[in-house]
Amino acid sequence: MDAEFAPGGYQAAAPEWGRRARSFALALARSALDTLYPPTCLACCAATEAHGALCPRCWRAMRFIERPFCDRLGIPFEQDLGEGLLSPQAIADPPVFARARAVARFEDGPARKLVHRLKYSDRAEIARPMARWMARAGADILAEADCLAPVPLHPLRLWRRRFNQAALLAREIARATGKPCDAGALRRVKATASQVGLSRAQRAENVQGAFRAADGAALKGRAIVLVDDVLTSGATANAASRALLRAGAARVDVLVFARVVTGG
């Protein structure tokens, strides 16, 4: 007697047919979605084979940051001179935060386009693939983290922009890694001018005293990963890290999608 017709055989076969039917329905739905909304490159909108991906041209142009790099600032080195090596910038002007990690360089190219599309073009769906890259780039600091905290916007700027790109990224990183995200751990209590066009010293002065830990935030003794979209001079990351440390955080690391790298 065939197994599927043996006593209990039909019951055993039914779940398998159910799984196949669900799989077929999902494939059909994906095909219909691709027909209505063909997949395009996240950066340049050229046609791609799958949603949430870069086209081959943008992938090749993306300047990913990989080891070797400065253990404190995440600045890439041209040569591998050993683990734990610090850059001249980190030695001359140590940051408030412990370590910084980034997916790619922010110089003109796909990384800049992705950040701008998320930040200024209301493309919130880009946050998920960006966050997956961030989770990989920051795997070492995330492994030791107790909590994620996004860099907050001032309420007035949040009202104008309607969303905080750092919070979107932090939530998607939390989804990908299982780490908790406290979007309200940090508050922006000072409405600052845009950092664009300011010198390093002006940037630091602009954000001085701009952040404060929220009342009741569970920070004491915890390792926090501060999440933002871009790291430029480090002024914002330093100011936010200082507020978290003053509230009792044991350590603050920084994870961004892109960072500015001077000198090439």
C-alpha cells in the first residue's frame, strides 16, 4: 500500500501540500509585485534582479570600509599594520565614544545617494537594507551591546521632517540583530543650526549641550550603541555620547551607515 494511503498517510501528506500551496502563493504574489513595481537600484533606480539591492554599477562604486581600519574611529588604513592600531586622528583628538563603525565612505557615490534618499526624499523603505549592511559592519560592537539608541532630532526639526532617519535605522538594526532599541533614551534639548558648512570647531560648539538623557532611561552600567546615518567630524556623536555617559552608561560605541574620510 502506498504510504500516503496507509492509515494516517493522508493526514501526514496534507501539511506538506499546505506548505507547497503557501510557497506557490508567495511566489505568485512576488511575481505580481515585480510586474507592478519592478525592482530598481536603491541608489540610482536602474533595473535590478531583486528588490532592496544595488545594481552592479553602484555596487562596484560603493566604497565599503573593511579592515584594516582604526579601532577607535573606523577610518580605513591603506596597509594592515596589526590589530588595535589607532589612527593619528584618534591619538591626537580621542573621541568621547569608545569605537565607531561604518558601512562605507560618504564621498560622492552610492553611499551619499542612499543617505540623501532616506533623509530628504522620504524613502523610508531604504532603511531596512541599509540597516542590514550596518549590522554586518558593526558586528563586533553589536555583539557587546546591551541596547541601541538613535541620535534624536529636536522636536521642531522632527515635525518638519516627519521622521527621524536615525531612529528608522536603529529599529531595523534591532529587528535584524535582536538587540533592544530605546528610541527615547536620548533627547535633543537644543535646536541647533545645520552642521553643513561649519568648521570642526564650529560643529563642536554648535552641538554643545544639545543632548540630555531622558528621565528614567535605563542606561546605568549598560553598553550603548549610538546609531546615526553619517559621521562627519564626530561632533554630534561626541555630544550625544557625553550625555549618555553622564547618565551612567558604561560605554558608548557609534554605528553609522557612512562616514567622511579625509585624505583620499
